[in-house]
Amino acid sequence: MTSIDTIPPDGGAQAAPRAPQQPEPPAIGPMLVPAPSKATRAQRIALGLGLLVTAWITLQLFASVLAPFVAAAVIAYALDPPTTDLTRLGLGRGVAALLMILALLAGVLLFALLLYPLLLSQIGLLVARIPQYATLLQGWAREVLTDLQAKFGPDVVNDKLRDLVSGQAASMLSILLSTITGLIGSGFAIFNVLSLAVVTPVVGFYLLRDWPRVVQKIDSWLPHRYAEVIRAQAREVDRVLSAWVRGQALCCLILAGYYAVGLTIAGLDLGLVVGLSAGILSFIPYVGSITGGVTAIGLALAQFPSWHGLAVVIAVLVSGQVLEGYVIYPRFLGDRVELPAVWVIFALFAGGAAFGFLGVMLAVPVAATIGVLFRFWLRRYLRSPLYLDPP
């Protein structure tokens, strides 16, 4: 049967079929406003700026409570590959995530149970020896100033200046010790530690369980016009960041174990604490090795009466640097990490200055993202007329 819509007004010859009807523009009040066919450049810029401003305000307002959630996100990101491998063996995502979180907690508890008594005894030894180290530091400062006074005369270095510097040198260690004790014993620090210990594993489990769905949901929100470009840059950020995080974590663990065992075998009283600190701080380029080296050599000078013990400690430190530079770093990091050391150091210090501990945790991901975006825009610039136009 012929439809009424296809019969011409005069009932004669058949008319051409109608074009499909366009959706009517949305009505706002009594007036009809035509819907835009595509987003304008101003709207795209406003969206980007709005996201950046929202993220900045969120960090400013909630920086004090975001640390456990950011730490949980880091754990979920780091444990997602092994969790995915477990799901391929037939385990459910929730069970695999629970096993990975339990394995992480078991490792941390085992580390604490094995090393906590040793660390506690060495920290007690350090506190007991503070007066001895202060006396040695005072005597060393007095000798240095005496030599300077003999070389440059009493007009440049007088007795009052020498007594003042030696006295201040003696009190430096006591001030440092009291500051560290106050920070550790403060209620806010204890609250932060407890929140990290309790909230982080719980949030980490839920994030790890839902990680594929979270990534898929964020991917569905990408603007269609730039979706492929954003996905490509996100894959590049993931490549750089995963190589840095997982490789640097292995490097820190290996170096912490090596320095702790080596300095303890060398006979340094606080070798375990100094070695673990040097290894853990190795995620900041040069800071861990310099801090651990200066501390270990200073303690060796105060402890060993002869040069033999100092030479053994220096040999452990030098061999650790050779191991890091020629074995550990090329094996676990290599050329996959496109994060220059200066950029990492600046990002860590800038993040710490802006947002404290939260900024330190976010520093490397943000630095990796900025590095990838900078290389992307640099490639576009080098292919654009802005760069290629002749003079």
C-alpha cells in the first residue's frame, strides 16, 4: 500500500521521497536556539583550562588528605601487570587483586619484623652517641679555625669567632636530633602514618580490582576529535612512567640491600641504617649516593682509629657506585626512561615545596607527562611552517 506521505497533493504522479528529518534544536524558554555543529576553539581551550584549574584547586584544598589515595593509585598502577597475568590463569580480578595486596602487605610486615629490632637498636645507638659525635665535631671545628687563624692572622679569625663556631658546631647535632624527634612524635605525623598504613591497602585493593574498568571509563570520556592523539600520548607516558617506577624500585631495593650488608660487614656501627637510607634515597638522582657517602665516611672517621676501617667503608661505597652505574641501572632502566636526572630532581623538589609529601609522590608522573607532551609539541613545531618557513 502506498503511504500517505508519498501521494502528491493532486493525487497524480508519485513525488520523490522526502529527505530524513533533522532533529529540532533544543528549546530554551520560548525561543529556539540552533545547536552548534562542532565545538569552537574557545570551548576547547576553556575545557582544558577548566580541568587544569579544577585539579589545582583540588590539590590545594585536599593535599593533606590525598596522600593515602595517591599512594593507593601508585600501588594499583604498579601491581596491575602481575594482577592481569593472574587473571589470565583463570582467577577472577577481585581474587587476583586481593592476592597481590596480601603479598605486598606480607612483604612489608616481613621486612618490618626482621629489621625493626636491628633498626631500633641502631637508632638507640645513634642517640646514645650524639654527645660523642658533638664533642668530635666541636674539636674538629676548633682545629680548623686554629689553622685558619695561624694562616690568616688574628684579625681575620679571632678567638671569639673560633669559640662561637665550635660551640655552634657542637649544638648542631642536638638540634637536628630534637627536630627529628619532634617530627616523628607529632600527632599529625602519627595520623599520617596510620592513615597510610590502614587506608592505603584498602583503597589500593579497590583501585586494583577496578583498574581496567576505570581506564575504560576514562577512555570513553575522551573527546572524539582528539581521542587517538590522547591515547597515543597516554601510551607513551605509560611506557616512560612504568619503566621508571618499576625499574627504579628494583634499583632502590638492590642498592639498599647491598649498602646495608656491605657497611655492616665493614664494621660500621650504623651501617644498616645508613645503607638502607642511601638505597631508598637513590630514587632521587645523586642524592642517595651523596647523602649515604658523606654520612658513612663521617661516621667511619668518628669510629675507626686507623685508616683501615675508613678504607673499607670507602671501598664499599665506590663499588656500590660502580654496580649502580654499570650493572643495575643499564639492566633495569637503560634507555627506556626518557627522564633526565636534572628534570627528576627539579620535579621532586618543586612538588615537595608546593604540596609536601603528596607533591613528591606526584612529581615523577607529572614530570613524565610534561616530558612526553613537550616532545610531542616539539615534533609538531619542527614540522610546522612556523619553523620551516624560509627567512
